[in-house]
Amino acid sequence: MLRIEDLKVNYGGIEAVKGVSLEVPQGEIVTLIGANGAGKSTILRTISGLVKPSGGKVFFNDEEITGLIPYDIVSKGITLVPEGRKVFPDLTVLENLKAGAYLRKDDIKPDIEWVYSLFPRLKERSWQAAGTMSGGEQQMLAVGRALMSKPKLMMMDEPSLGLAPLIVKDIFDIIKTIVAQGVTILLIEQNANMALQTANFAYVLEVGRITMTGQGKELLNNEEVRKAYLG
Amino acid sequence: MKKLSSANLITVLLLIVFFISLIVLEQLIAPTDRMNMLLVSLRQGSIFALLAVSMNLLNGFTGLFSLGHAGFMLIGAVTYAIFSIPLAYRDMVYLYYDYVIKVSFPEIFGNLLGGPGMMIGVLISIILAGLVTALIAFLVGLPVLRMRSDYLAIATLGFGEIIRAIIMWQGMGRITNGANPLRMFTRTDSFNITIGGYTFGLITFTLALLSAVGIFIILLLVTSSYGRAFKAIREDEIAAEAMGINLFKHKQLSFCISSFFAGTGGALIAIFMGTVAPIQFRAAMTYEFLLIVVLGGIGSITGSILGAMLFVFASMWWLRGLDSGAFLGLERITIFGVNLGEQVFVSGFRLVVFSVIIMCVVLFFRRGLMGDKELPYYVDKIRSKFKPTPKAGGVDA
């Protein structure tokens, strides 16, 4: 579904991503794990068009989308759940969801109900300002907001960041539910344990290069990965 | 058509009462009456309300801190004036230049259709003023809107002054009359209707109605999906972009629409004041509107309207006595050998008191009088105080 070939990204002379190739097949959960500064977020930001690559190509359903503006990329069906949630704090939960469906012209009511059925908590808080909710609820809202654009591919940047372990487990359960409903997921995590247990396929990223690939469960038992990321 | 919630209904009823009372008041109060100040303040207040709301669209809803409002108002005022001075008077207005624009819409339509035709001409001139302003705002926006926060504020502030300098420039004299005031254009007196020898004064009503139409259009925009996109940009640009909102396009849209209404508001100011002197439209004027927006509540339309009314009433009417030596009888008091009336209540003291009041508002109403809520929200709140069981979820979707 998504294919990246030899992607390179520079931040003012510093090469953050040094030629990464990866593939995300339809209907699966693929995860990218790696330490701080490995270039994980940069890759997601480049796919979603927030950062321009200095080299390499990005294909979505065999169509090249390298260097397009975010507007075009979202309308093709790729949505990003940004790092640190980034909900719109002064807007209500419902307004946040509606903002997520901004590019859609069709009826969004059924999807709002769908998101509410995934996250009953959001329905209770539908009139609350998003900024006043807890971190876990905000993460649910960020995911719900991204789902409102009816994405084919949803990219999640560290959904477990700053959340209690129990809530992290909830979020990952939801991810599995979403995939079962036909959305493909590209997931970035520092919480390698959780990510590898959930993902079908995983890439390990180190300072801008992919150093290891394999099935999620396989990497979970790999000695090197255990040492470096699982402790 | 969606059914109005009861809180919205009350707000609409209040508005209707307000407009009817405007018509009635204008018939009751003679221009020589002391209470005429009420009418004058209402006129200026409603124009200021439109201008404040248009600024709020940009600063409050889209989160673009722009300070070029006075410049855009000037474009609107000048455009209106140029296209509505009757041709016969142009020689008296353009004393030092040969005027090039020889069109006067109120005159054209007035000759064509009689009395009501002139109103159409005035309307066309006002809308043209808005369009010209929006066009120039579009051009200014191309470079300026690529900047953020403080840089945007500085750049727009600069452009506001540049616009004024260009309009005052001698080279533009044949169009804008340079630094000389434009006058003798169609004014408020033309809004009165004479039926059977009795003249109905409709000046206040007309100005308030025109402003209200503008405010209503902005309200519709803010509650539409565009409005949601504007608010999303204000809250978080990166998240908004990740939702597929085209940042630059929406900023440009908000900037142009805000400027359109700054231009129409400027035209109304011209109608209200009777002359347009570019020197009046300095950056200080922008700050007045910024003050109103902050006073009323950033992101609240009804807040801006309330703020504008309070600002105009306080500075033009209620506190005027502080400048002229008579205020609530306090002028007779002498403290430490200082007579309040003669030595304290002199020219300029009004501004001192006004500043203190504003400081109090900023200290005790930190988010402005209304926060980012609208009037129906408060109507609901007051009503629920009187009801034993408050209804949950009273806000209309």
C-alpha cells in the first residue's frame, strides 16, 4: 500500500534520514521502532508532507506522492496522528472530530457515531473543551479525529507517549480494532515491547538507517533487540 | 432550517427590540437634545462593532495577530468617498489636483431611480469599498501571511502605515486628493425618509442595520466548516495541516474577508464622520479596535459588539465630563486645595480614567468580558439560575 524507496531528509545540513526503504502492506500494522533521534518522526512527517525530502520516493497505492502538500496527501487517504496528540485545546470534542473531517463533503454523522462507539468516553465528553481532558482521553480524541477523515492509512506518532501503562494497553487494543475494520496502520513507538507485540511487521531504525527487519514476534525474541530496546 | 434553541431565540428577540427602539428613539430625540449623544454613540458604536468583529475574525478566530486594520479601513473610507462625491462638488474637493475618477454611484442611481436609487448607489459604493480593500489585502497577504505571530504583527503594522503613506502621497493626489481631506460625499442625512411632510430619521437604524448585516455574515462564516478550519489553525497549525487544512489558503481567506469588512466599516465611518482625512487612520486607531476585541473577549462575536458599545459610550459620552470640568457633581469638591472641576477635570483626564477602567477589566476579566462564549451561552446560564433543574446540554449543535 505504502512504499518508500531510499528516502533522505535533511534538516539544514544535518541528515536525519539517510536512505530508508520500507513497505506497509494493506490491512496490516507495521511499526518503526528506534531510540530518540533515530529519525522515526521525520519519516512520518515526510510521508504526510509536512517536511520535504531531499531524496528518494514515496508511493501510495503505486502512485508517487513525494513532496506533495499535506492537503493533497490527506485527500488521498493518509492521516497522521501527531506526536504529543495535538488536539485543538479550546475546541470541544465534537468540534475536534468535525475538524478532522474537514476535507470530506459527504455525511459525517455515521462516522461520528462510529468514533463514539470505539471511544464511549468521548461521547460522554462531547461538549467538553479538549484541552481539559486527561492525556489518555486526548490521545483517544487524536485517534478519533484522524479516523474522521476516513483514512486508508493511519500513521501514529508515539501514541503511548506520557500515558499510564493501563491506558497504553487500551490504546493498543483500539489499534487492533481499527485494523480489523480495514484501516492500515504505520506505528512509531519508543515503547518497543508493546509495539512489537501488536505489529505484524517491524523495522528497527538507528540514526537514520534501518538496521533490522522482521515479524513483530520474531524481533521480540531477537537477542540484539532485547538488549537495545527491551532491557 | 434548524429550529432555534430558546437561548438563541431570546437573543434574536433582543436584537429585534434593539432595532425597533433605534427607530423610535430617533423620532423622539431632537438633534438639539442633550440625549442626542445617545444616538451619536449608538451610530458610532454599531460601526465600531462591525470593525471590531472583523478584526476578531482575524485575531480571535484565525489566531493571526494582525495590526493593519486602520490602513484597510482607510482604503475603504477613501474608496467610498471617491465614488460618492457628486460630480458638481468635485472641483471644491480636489482643490490642488485634477481629479481623474469621474463616477459617483449615488448620483448616477439617484438620477436614474430617484430617492431610493441613491441608497442603491451608496450600497454599491460601500461594497466596492470592501472589494477594493479585500483586493489590496490579498496582495499584502501574499508575502505577509507567510510569517508567524510577532513577525506578522510587525509586518501588518508596517503595511498599514505604508498604505496610509501611499494614499497621502502627492503622486496619488489625482485619485485620493493626497493629504487633503475628502468631503461633500453622500452622508447620513440622505438616509432620512420624508413621508407627507414629516421626516423620519433613519440614520442610526440604517448604520446599525448595515453593520448588523456584516456581522451576521461573519457569524455565518465562523459557524461554518471554514470557521472550524480557522479555529483549528488558531489552536495548532501543525495539527491543522495534518488534518488536510490548507494553511495558507485559509489564512488568506480569513485575511481578505476581515479586510473586506474593515473596508466596508471604513466606508461607514466615512459616512458617519462626513470627511475622510488620512491622517486620522493611524496605527493608534488599530489599537482602539484591538482594545475593544480584548475587552469583549478574543474569539467572541457578541463580546466584540458589547466591547465596541461600551468603548464608544464610555469614551464619547459617559466620561466626556471628565474633560470639560463637570462630572456627576464631583467638580465642586476641593481636596488639599485642589478643585477637581478646575484643576483635575481638564482636557486629557478622561483618558486617564479610561485607562484605569481598562486595566481593571484586564485584571479582573482576564479573558475579556465574554471570554470566547457568545451571548446565548450567558442567556442559558442566567435562565438555569432561575430554574430548579438545569437542563443539560443546552448548547445548539
